[in-house]
Amino acid sequence: MDNNNPKKTRLPALALAALGVVFGDIGTSPLYTMKEVFSVGHHPVALNPANVYGILSLITWALILIVSIKYVAFIMRADNRGEGGIMALLALASRNAGQSRVKQRNIMLLGILGACMFYADGMITPAISVLSAIEGLEVAAPHLHQFIVPITLLVLFALFLAQSKGTAIMGKFFGPVMLLWFGSLGLLGAINIAHDLTIFKALNPFYAVDFFAHQPKIAFVALGAVVLAVTGAEALYADMGHFGRFPIRLAWFGFVLPALLLNYFGQGALILGDPSAVKNPFYLLAPEWSLFPLIGLATLATVIASQAVITGAFSVSRQALQLGYLPRMHIQHTSESEQGQVYMPRVNWGLMVGVMALVIGFGSSGDLAAAYGIAVTGDMVITTLLASVVFREIWGWSKLKTALLVGLFLIVDLAFFGANVLKIPDGGWVPLLIGSIIFVLMLTWKNGRTLLYKHLKSEAMELTPFIEAIGAHPPARVPGTALFMTPNPEGVPHAMLHNLKHNKVLHEKVVILTVRFSDYPHTNLAERVNVEALPYEFYRVIINYGFKDEPDLPRDLDLCNKYGLIFDTMDTSFFIGKEILIASEKSGMAYWRKKIFIGMFRSAETITNQFKLPPNRVVELGSQVRI
């Protein structure tokens, strides 16, 4: 779906598609938010009219301030060539951080931390969403309680198993299903509001302020559950590249926000009229005869919400991989027409194990809610900090204007984050542990690659004197083309030296190829390839990809034709250096991190597969490297 060609797509169709992909997470929050707010176990909020009005007012203004104003009105304007998401924002902020290395490093660390929080959130979202949907069985048939966790695990297993087939077929149904889901949310809420129209008084922010004024400690703790209503807000920004700003804004203001508010206010009216309904106010909104169909619809909605998170994890992983924060992994394209639809087996099964462990370990959506929130709010804080760089450096805002808006956002974000810090002993430590592990791995890979590159560059001969020496004392030249891949276009590839040393020959045409990934999401064909002709039939070729482009060297080497460099794949040998790493005690990185980096390096996908090289034309030449 190309938002750059509005004439080719209809706005309602894009808005419907966005409804199915973007709003699944935030759309399933009514399943557990109100229940968790008044849960005795974690949030001791007394059930009385003042508190219900206060909570509803907090939810309303959280949706307005965080989603409508922060993300929809401002953050979605900070696009990287039309793309959004934490990695796109990281690239955008890094590019405009100036020459300060400290500032660039801090931005990089923030971005990586944000991505790690996304992964942690990506494990909890499917677990709590599907579990909360299946828990409706307790309301419809209490004797089925013992089957809730097994059924949840079965649904999740089927979901992860289906990932390798792609989402194109299921995706056609996402929009209509979520249209029915949000319609049901609004209808159920409206029916219950009709019994107590005074509930609309909670739209007034005075009730939120009054709640804090009279019960500041309880209100602050309650924020840890109120934030569940805005989980999924980052998806609006992350999926902006698929649909464009306007369809997402139209779906949000025109349908999603009204449906959510109606449902939350309906739950508020219900529990004021019947306090016993607080045990599961969402399902008790519905008449008894509709419970099983509603459970089925809720399960479909939570599967769609989970699918969006899983797809997002694939997208973030692919971007992180190509920006150099993760090792090469197998990427399987599941659609011939949509480049963005990919499947990454390692990410998929790793997520599945994490999600299932959370379901088994916590056992209920109420307990999982204690772990939910800290990753989301941490990500919100990081997004605000990165966006402040964009506001100041790209949009040219004054320091005062930037400070006022960012200050407002940070007050809200930090309040929610602080409330979730209180949940660390009850399970909030889980996403922090997950995020910390991934953070160490990503930083170790990035630093390790930098260390390896510096080592190889320090040992490499300069290319120009080498070519002059070849001209002065030419070795035997054999027919064909030899292509040597190297990250350093100014040096002689180690594979070339090994080939010359052992085989005593050079091909008649020698190409030094460097692949670079930019901090833009895509590069166009005009800027994809640079070719420099060097003496004695040597060529230096640089191929540029964006962090969302699909690398395909045989395809893109054909672009060299316009520079007079013709490739015949069946007459070209691709030489690749295969380093065997050995950890040493010398400085550069802690020894234990070097061991981790070496393990990740060994498990990385081969360059042959990553760049779609013909396997029968690839020659690997190994060497030992001490780092």
C-alpha cells in the first residue's frame, strides 16, 4: 500500500486496512484495563463513584494526551522518508545530532534501549491479550477455568506456526474483523451507558485532578494500570509507512477513539450499578446469550493484535540487522508483491518461547498486567527524548518551544513510568530482564563489529599502492571476473591476498565490492550503485541499501552496466573472507563480551544467503583473527 500514490488507493480502504493492523493492541486493552485498575491484588483502588469517575477521566485524558496529541499530532510528523518506528526515529535523530560523538552515542544507546523495550513488550502483548480473551470462559462457564492456560497456549502455538505462511491471506480479514470488534466495543458500551448517562461527567478532567488531590498515593499507583489503556500507541507511528498519516488519523479520530471511550464508560456505568461486575467488567457488559460469540470475536481480535506485534518484531529485527545491531539472520519473504512482508525463523521461535513462558509463569492476565507497562512506558519516554532532537534540529524549533512541549510529554510519560516502577517486585522485573539481555546482545554485536572492522582495517594494505605494484610486477591473469567483498573499499581485501598468495593468479577483471546500509529506509536506483574504474582492470563498486531494502547483489550488479562494467554471473567468482575469531585479553571490549560476540558471529547467517549470491559461484577463504 503506497501512501505516495494516493490516486491509486482509496482513503476508506486504507483506513480499514490500518484498522486491522495498527489498532489491534490498543483495541484489545478494554479486555483487562478496568478489571486491573480495581484489582485488589495490585491496585487497592476502592470501588466508589468518585474513584470510578477519576479513573475514567484519567483513561480519557491519557488517550487524548498520549495518543491523540503526542503520537498522532506530533510524533507521526517525524518521519524518515515516510517511515516511522523507533529505528527510523533513531536514524533520523542520529543523522541530525551534529558532530558531537557523545551526543551521537547517547542517541544510539537510547534507540537501542527503545528497540529492546519493544521486544519485551512484544512478548507480553500476545500473552496478556490472548489470555484475557480466553478468560471469558470463566464468565460463561466457570468449570472451564482449568482449560484457560492450555487453550491459550494452543492458540499462541497455532499463531506462531502460521507465521512462515505469511500474513497476506489472513490480512484481508484483519480490517473487517477489527471493524466488527470496535463496533462491538462501542455498542456494548453504549447499551450500558444508557442506564446511567451521568457517567459522561468523567469526560471532565476535573475528576482526574480531584482524584489526585484527595488520594495522591492511590492515584499514582493506579496509573500503573491506567497505562494499559494506551499500550499500542507506538504502533500508530511504527506502521505509518504502510498506510500514511491521514488514514491512521482518520481511523483513530473517526472510529477507534469513540469506540474505546464508549466501552470504558460503559464498563464504568456497569460497575457503579453492580459492583460485583468488577471481576470482569468487559465480558459482563454483554448479555449472557452473546458470551461465547464475544469470546470468539475477542480471541480473533487478540490474535490480530498479537500478529501486529509479531510482524513488528520482524520489521524491527530486519532494520536492526541492516543497521548493524544484530547478526545476519535468515529472512524469508512471504509475498512476491509486498517487500515488507518477511518471516524470520529465529525471531519467531524465540518470541514464541518467551510468550509461552510468560503465560505458564504468570497464569492469568491479572498477574501479567503487573509485568505489563514498564516496557511500554519506557519506550514512550525514549520516543519523546529522540523526538526532541527532531523538533530542535530538523524542525528548527526554538529551545523554549521544544522544552515546553517535550516537558509536557515527559511529565506524563515519567508519571506513568514511575507508577510502573512500583510493579517491579510483582513482575515488572521480567520485561526489564528481557530488555537488558537484548540490550547487552545488541550493544555487544555493534561494538564487536566495530572492533573487528578496526582490526581488519589496521592490518589491510592500501589499495592504490597495491594496484601500482600489480602493474609493475603483474602476476598471471586468468579469464573471468573476481568479485571480492570487503567493508573497507580503501584497503586490499584479505581474501584477495590469500588468493594471490596461494593460487598465484588474478582474474583479468577484479572488482572490490562494498555494501553499505544507510540510515534512510530506502535508496532509489539512481543512488544504489557507485562504480569507480581503477588502473589495470580493477574496479571499486559501492552498493547502497536503505535499512528496509531487500539486498540482492546479482540483481543490483546489473546496474553497473551503465558504467561500462558488465557482469556475467556464470563467469564471476564471488570471493568472501571467512574470519575465525579468537578472543584475546587485549583491550577494546570486556573478555566475556568478546566471547558472546564470537558466539553470535559463528551463528550468523552466511553472506551468501544474505545477499542472494549463487552458491556455486562463491569461494570462501578463511583466516584467524584475534580480537
